[in-house]
Amino acid sequence: MKKYFIYICSLIACAASFSACSNDDGGDVTVKNVYSTGCKTGETVNSSSPKTRSYFDEMGFEEYVEYTSKSNGYVYVTHHNVLFSCCNDSIGVDLLQDENRIIVVEREAFNCNCICPFDVSFEMGPFIPGSYNTITIRKRFNLSEEGTGETYGSFSFKYPSSGKTRIKYEYE
């Protein structure tokens, strides 16, 4: 009987320790509903002239980020006119989190001999009201690369934000 009492006390202690470890800030931030437009200029793999960021800026494809807070704790983010290889059907998004710093890694699956602008949209959260977060967006050119890729830029926001916020991208 004493043995069962010890087992029961152990189970109660384990259950209490698991509940004490719950995260009051809503837990880890995750990403969902990732969508990309595909190449916005209709470039093909056999593009004969090299293109650069300034070329696309001159064509009106300025790069910027917009985000809007949603009532369910999530933030809807769209990274407009980010350059990737034109042969990609879609762009993936991964998140890394270190306390209130979130690293967004946008990644392409294929490399080919042309680039074009894409819009990449996703939702991330959940956030709790009043939380301040720093978002760093990085780009990883292909799946065979190691690490989190090159840094594009960072911005800070408070959840919830009011209305739609637009940030012009300044490269670091």
C-alpha cells in the first residue's frame, strides 16, 4: 500500500511540475498560411540580361513589408517584391524565436539563372496584447545552404498594432 501511495504522490508531483512549466506568454510563435505569388514579371529561366534590385525598383517593384494585427493573436505579414529565382513555384517560411526576437527565414527551393519579384505572405503568432517583438527577415537561397541565410532587415512592433503598417526595406 505504501508503494502505491509513493507512486500516486510521484504522479501528482509530475503533473504539477508540467503545469508550472506552461508559458504564460502564449507559447512559441509559429507560422501558418504561407502563400507566395510566383514570379510577378513572368520572367523565364532563359532570361538573357542580368537583373538587379535597382532594375526592379526602376520598374516599380519597390521592396517593402506590410503587417496587420488580427484579433486572434496573429499578425498577417506580406513581404512585397522580394527577389528570388524566377523558377520557384512557391517560397517557404520558417521561424526561429529567441524570447521577443523572431527570425523569419524565407527560402526558395530552386536556383536558376534569373531573378524576379515575389510577394510572400504568412501569419505568425500567437502574440499577447502589449508584447513588443523584433522581427528580422532573412533570405536563404536554396535548401542545400546551411544556416539561416543573409539578413535583409529588422523592424519592431507592438501587438496589437493599429491598422496596416508599411515598412520600406532598408538593407543592412
